[in-house]
Amino acid sequence: MSHMKALKCRECGKEYPKEALHVCELCFGPLEVSYEYEAIKKALNRKEIEKRPPNMWRYKELLPLEGEPTVGFEVGYTPLIRARNLEKALGVKELYIKNDAVNFPTLSFKDRVVAVAVSRARELGFTTIACASTGNLANSVAANSAACGMSSYVFIPSDLEQTKIQGTTVYGSNVVAIRGTYDEVNRLCSEIAGKYGWAFVNINMRPYYAEGSKTFGYEIAEQLGWKLPKHIVVPMAGGSLITKIWKAFKEFHTLGLIDKVDTKVYGAQATGCCPIVTALKEGSELIRPVRPNTIAKSLAIGNPADGFYSAKVMKDSGGWGEDVSDDEIIDSMKLLAETEGVFAETAGGVTLGVARKLIEQKRIPRDESIVVSVTGNGLKTLEALNGKIRTPVVINAKLSEFDELVATNKGYAVKV
Ligand SMILES: *Cc1c(COP(=O)(O)O)cnc(C)c1O
Ligand SMILES: [Zn+2]
């Protein structure tokens, strides 16, 4: 049974029917899904959730579907790793990695939002799924549409990583690469959505899509034994994920699933595209759009739709925001791989880099629990590491050549 009540304007509170709508016609505020929490409280408790299969649908009462999901059954419930080696490297006491680099099926947190948006689009009778994407959304829309027999149109900036492009076209999706930034792609897509009547997961389906991100937060709470970390660092592109993690924590508290919400939420961006962090640091309510220039292409949104609300989450929770350079991003990708064996994409380098900065600044104390959100897989952004990591030593298949290598310690140290 569905507990979804209506769509509701975040600004003026006007309610709308549960259709493919995303903007308030009175005040242009964004629409958000509202729920019948009293009914959910009766249906959901810790024991009930724990009995269910390990995927994001274990929290289905809190997701905006009328019936059962029809795609993405295996998405979510990714590992929350206690990062002991990284704790030592950073000199902190309790650090976790929430690892959506291994989300199913396309190795990023976007599989969560797409599973919800596509299932909802099908309930509303759409036959074509579409999106404007910085890469990971493209992969997930293409894969999930293929898996449920829908056709898909994916719009991307033409300078995206090759891996993210091929990781979309392989599913047979119609991919259109636009000469321009993500923000220009997005603007075009708003026009296409109106004209062609497709379900754009992050435009006309955005209120439903965004709710999928809450499961990232629910899982952290459950995996920590029904409590929250003191600090969580979250990467920001459009700023949706960070606001929905906060909503997830609040909802769990409303439902009595956790005792209190005393988590400080920190937003992470790349210096080459940090409009939200800049506004936060300047104490400005206004997010000034920028033209992105960073290797963290998945986060390269210069005009973030949820910028205002994500800044508010950081302020309301007592957290903060920071940004890191491309060199710092690569350094943190390597640190995570070398200490924990987790290969995150550039966005993961942004998050860990910012976490390190905030620890150095003493904004995050060393003796309290910290979660670092890894949202995408390093195999998808290999080109960012060209020339930045070790290359193999090449020899002929002769023992003498290997002996020579060991004796001279050429290339890199060979342990014997
Ligand atoms: C899209 C994306 C994000 C952030 O998403 P928003 O909800 O738009 O802030 C973070 N990490 C990765 C890897 C992404 O692809
Ligand atoms: Zn309104």
C-alpha cells in the first residue's frame, strides 16, 4: 500500500496531484513528495525492516511509488566499511566509507534515484525515459531502461569521460552529446521534456527521482545499528543527495527508528566547480552560477538546482562545506585505494579530500564518528589518473631479467 500523499511546494506549501510535475505554478518553488507518516509508523519498525532482502526497497513505504517497483530490484544496501587503515592515516578514531562505488547495476549512487524514477514513470504511463546527465545518471538510465524494455534518450556534455559514454551506449540507449556544459544540456532538456512528453528522470520526474537518494541515508543509520554518525561528508553536484540524506535522517527520527538527529552534514565540491560552497563561505543566500573546469565531471554542475537547500542543510545541521583542487582529488583517490582497497571515481576524491581538509581545520574533531560518502566507481574515470599513478615495469619473459630488476631495484621496489 502506498503512503505517498501528494506533491507539495517547498516554498509556499501548495499541494499538487502525484503526476509528472516539478515546479510550483504559483511561486516557481520545487515540488517535493509528502507522505502519511502516521500510517508508515504503523507499518514500519526496525524488526520488520531487518527481515527484508538487502536492497533499497526494504524502506519502500518511504519511497514514492503507488505499487511495487518494476525495475532495479537489487539496488542499494551497499557496504558501510569501517576504514581502520584510513583512520590511522588521517589520525581519526572512527571513520566509515559508505561505498556506492559497488552499487548495482552501474556502480554509482544514481542507481538508487533511477530505480525510483523509472518505476514511477512506468506507473504514470510513460514509454520513453530520458535524462540530462554528467555521466553516472546516463549509465544508470540506459541500463535500467534496457532492463525493463523501455527506450531511453540520454543527453550529455560532449566532453565527458569515454568510459561514461561507452558505459551508456553499450545498453543501446540513444545518446546525444551536446557541445556545451551540463547546464546548457539541462536547459535544452527542459525544452525537449515539454515538447516530446518524455519522462526526464531529473526534470519532470525530479520529485520522485530525488527521493531515491534517501535510501543512502537510511542504510547508514541501519548499518550503524540504528544510530547516526556525528559527521557525514557528501559530494554535491545539483545538491539533491545531501538534502535527501538529511531528510532521511529526519524521517527515521519522526518514525522513532532512531533516537536523535545530531549529525553535522558537510558538502564537498571541486574547486573548479564550487558554487554552493562559495555561497556558503560568503554567507550568501544566492548561488552564483559558474562555468565548471574540473576533472570531477560527475559533480560539474555550475547552476545547481538544489544549491539553496543544500547550503541550508549544512547550516541547519551545524556542518560546513569545502572544496578541493584537482591535484587534491587525485591524491585522495590514491589514498583511499592504497589504504582501504576502494577505488572511487573523482567524486570520491572530492569527498575524501574535503573530509581531510575539514579534519585539518578541526571543523571535524578527530575523536568522533565520521562517514565519508563514496558515490561512484574509479573504473569509470580512469583517464583522470593518466600519468598520475604507477605504470608496470615491462620485461621479457626471462628469469634473468626479473633477477636484474630485483637486484637493481629499477622501476619500483620489488619485495622478495
Ligand atoms: C550525481 C552525483 C553526485 C551528486 O548528485 P546531486 O544529487 O546532484 O548533488 C555525487 N556523486 C556522483 C558520483 C554523482 O554521479
Ligand atoms: Zn509554491
